[in-house]
Amino acid sequence: MTSSFSKQQRVVVTAGASSIGLAIAQKFLSEGAKVFVCDIDAKAIEAAVATNVNLDGSIADVGIPSQVEAFFKQAFDYLGGIDVLVNNAGIGGPTAKVEDIEYDEWDACLRINLSGMFYCVKQVIPQMKAQNSGCIVNISTGSTITGLPKRLPYVASKVGVQGLTQNLARELGPHNIRCNTVLPGMIDNPRGRRLLKEYADEKAISLDAAEQEFKKYISMRTWIQPSEIADAIFFLCSDAAKNITAQELAVDGNSEWEE
């Protein structure tokens, strides 16, 4: 199947200066798109811009509406419009039993992971409606399928992301704006490897043993590369997926369970 654009796409990726976000930005760039990213890490933005043609970006915390508004003003100025929004920004939130979660930890996780996506979507919809086209992809997690004890704010926020996407798809479909969700699995990146080490240390087992524990509830027994997430998102935003909306695409090797 050939996945392509009918014209140069103008793309925004949140948390797009490193890891999964940068892989997404680079995939679009490799296919001829022009990309603007935000991140909370100024050095990461500087490095990404310096090494990728047709990429620019600015600092923004998606959990703060005023920063989101300023970021999108810069994005519109750089791109001349927006065809694709990839809501990638998010935090892991606290790891704790329900009764031990602090109120401010809960609020921060939902503000960044869920409200932040709404803040971003709100900025692009008027222009997407005016041009009668657009594509929004929101990043959730395979943990919404399995559940994940001691990670309630994170999972609840990401289930909310899927509800957000479903409702947006219905409301915006008549304007030819498509909205889908991607659910990543166990990502082979610095954060994923750090979680593995923390698990190994907690259980007092080797990294190899911890990795086998992590993989035993994944049908395909595999890590997921950031580039695989990028490929899936590019497909959903391409002409090949022009009638695909309101879908939840898990790129996770089939997560059966998590501990």
C-alpha cells in the first residue's frame, strides 16, 4: 500500500523535539512535509532544528493554555496553516496506590495529558474547518487496554484521550477533518529502558530477566520502535487513509496484560 500526500503537508507535533515526537516529525519531513514542534526542552528544540531541514519549533507546556496559544501563533506563522496535528505530549504521572495519589499529581496528569490535547485541538479547528480538511492524531497508550495498577491518573487520562478523539471524529467529520488515536506499546527508547531498569532494581533481578517479564504479556514478545509509531501516524494522515476516522490503532504487539 502506498501512503502519500496529495500536497505538501503542514504538520504540528507536540513534544516533538526528541524520542517518539522527533521520530514522528522526521517521518513527515522525509515525505516532504513542513513541520513545527513544541517541547519543554529548549536544548532539544535547538538540536532538532539544527539537524532537520524544514523543521522549526518553540518552547511550550501544553498544560498551560496561554503557552499553547502562543505556540500555535508561531506555528501558523511558520507553516502558513496547519493540515496535521499530532498530539504527542504527555507525562507518566505518579506511581502510587490510589489512596496515596496527591490531588496536585492527579490534576497535573489530567491537565497535561488530556486538557493539553483539547487546548491544542481548539487552536487548529477554525482553520481546518475553513479549508474543509485536516487530520488529528492523539497518542494514547496500550495500557488503556490492559489496565495498569498504581498508574491510575495516567491510564484515566489516556482513556479520556480516546473519548476525546471519538467525539471529535463525530463532530468534525462533516468538515472533512479526521481524528484517530494511536496506542503505543512498550517503546524502545530511553524512558522505556529506564522503566525496565527500575523494575529490575525493584525486583532485584537482572535486566535480561526483567525484559522477559515485560515481554511475557505481549503476544509478539517485542519492543516497539519509535519509528513504528511514526509510520502508523503517517499512514493515518496520508491519502491512503482518507476515509479512516474515529479509530484506535494499537501498535503494541498485542499487549495482553501489565503488572
